[in-house]
Amino acid sequence: MAIVTSDRRQVPLKVDPATDELISHAAHFLGMTKKDFVAEAARGYLEQRREGIRQGTIESMKVLDGSLSSSVAKVTGLSPGRIEQLGGVGDWEE
């Protein structure tokens, strides 16, 4: 089984033998290829998990804003507001 990357080449998708057996049986009984089954299953899974993915993306963007405060907040679990109450963290250059 292979997946397609952004440059349109196929690469193997490695799964454990039990998962491969599930995929093989499901694809067979649905009359589709394993490749098509996995692609459809992945799309369905992502659709079901859309809100969780959105929330994770938002949380990641808070860290990816480049500020030291956001990075410390992520590591410590403290909110940026609480970090400021405790005296802040300064800037990367300080």
C-alpha cells in the first residue's frame, strides 16, 4: 500500500500486520482497493476529528507566534497573563 505525497510520488504506508489484515478485509468486502479504502477512511476520520484538529492548530499557533512568553506558557502550563503577573519573561534577546 502507498500514499501520495505533495510531489505526487507514492510512498509505502507501513502498518502492523493486524491493521493490514483489517484494511485488506474491509477493502475486499467493500469492493475497493486497499489504497482507496485507506484514503476514504483517512478523509472520514479527519472529518470526524475536525474540531480537535482546529483546536490543536490554534494552540500550536499560540506557541508559534515566536514570543518567549508563549513558549514559556506552553512549557509551564501557565497562561501568558499569569506569567505577566509573576513578572514576565522578557524577550529572547534579554
